[in-house]
Amino acid sequence: MRGYWAIFSARCRTLLQYRAAALAGLGTQIFWGWVRVMVFYAFYQSSSAVQPMTLEQVVSYIWLGQATLLILLYGVDTDVVAMIRSGTVAYEMLRPMDVYSLWYARAVALRTAPVLMRAVPMFILAGLFFGLQPPASLAAGCLWAVSTVVSVLLASALGTLMTVTMLWTIAGDGIMRLVYSATFIFSGSIIPLPMFPSWMQPLLNFLPFRGMADVPFRLYTGNIPPSAGAIAIAHQLAWTLVLIICGRWLLARGTRRLVVQGG
């Protein structure tokens, strides 16, 4: 376990060096977040129908999504992909460490350090000037914090699974774009999931993508009551376990047939 923690901490320290990129990204995310808030302001002012979320909940939902956007954005580990293409992935196989756990630790770091650099100032600015409300209650805030940690683990499991698929393809752009599109649509990052048609709700509630954004955001706003928080987090954990098992199985199958140039 100490070895994986060392990999995680070293990767985080590397990523924390990109402070200028984080500042630029913060400005971009505030701009697009404000555009989306204005769209929903116009929607609520022009609609007389009863909505499944209040406007204040939607505004907080949007800013939470902007603050934690990089949990979703990071897909495959480009360094691991480069090793697979060059053949130096063979050195990964020789380490006295479990390869999947090694790649998973790197994936968690990719979704931790960059998010923290942007999320903290985003919360301050959005809370002071752009309508981000505090958690609906103390219980809601605690459940949101736990759910956000689990969402990082879930997104990392999906990202590691995508990385493992690179053993069978040269570029992998196709699967990355398909998974990115599905993640953004079905996680609630574009439109809050409660606002989708009712006939889609069973599918949305079953898929793993809601656990990466929708669940923690709705726990924060109180749209999912604290009494249902344990079930929502259990859903996240169940899908995390499923994706880890799939990733381990696929990696074991891929390494049995792995051929490195020159060997």
C-alpha cells in the first residue's frame, strides 16, 4: 500500500505545478458557468410548469459541476498510453506492484490535484458573487463530501478501464469520445438529470454516470434528502466495484497476449 500511496503523492505533486493552467481554466469555467446560469434563469422565467428542482438548486448544481469538472474530463492516462504505444509498458509489468492498482492510483491523482486547485477558488467566487448556496443542511454537506470522494473513485475506475482498452487499439480516440459524450450527457453535467423526461429516469438512475456528478450535487442541494443518501452512495460504490472488476479482468486478458516490439 505504501508504494501505491507514493505513486499517488508523486503524481499529485507533479500536477500541482501547473498553477497557471489552473488559473486560466478557472476563468474559463466561471465564464461558461455564468452562461449556463443565465440560460436556466431565462428558462425558469419563461416557464410556468412546476420543475423538479428549484432555480436556486439548479444554480448551485451548475457551479458544483464547474468546480469539479475535471473529475469527468480526465479519461485515459496519456503517460500510460505512450508506454503502451512505445512498448515500455513492459517495464510496468516488471515492477513488484500490481499493475492495475498502479494505474488506478495514477488515475485517482489525475482527478484530485487539478480539481482541488480549481475547486477552492471556484467555491469562494461562486459563493460570493454567482449564486452558489451553502449545503442544504449539515447532513447534506457531509453526505456531499463523502459522495464526492466516491465519485472520484468511480470516475477513476472508468478512466482506468478506458486506459486498459488501449492495449487493443493504436489511438483510442473513438472509445474516448464515445465515453466522454455519454459521461457528460448522463452524469448531469449538461442538464441536471431530474429535468430529463420521466421515461428516461429509470435508465439514468441505473447507469453509473450519475454517480460522478448528479448524486453529490443533489445531495448538496437537498434534492436528494439525507435519508436517501446512503442508498445513493451505495449505488456509486457498487458501480465502482463493477468497473474495477471489469478493468482487472480486461487487463489480465490483455497481458496474456501482450507482444512488445523486439521481444
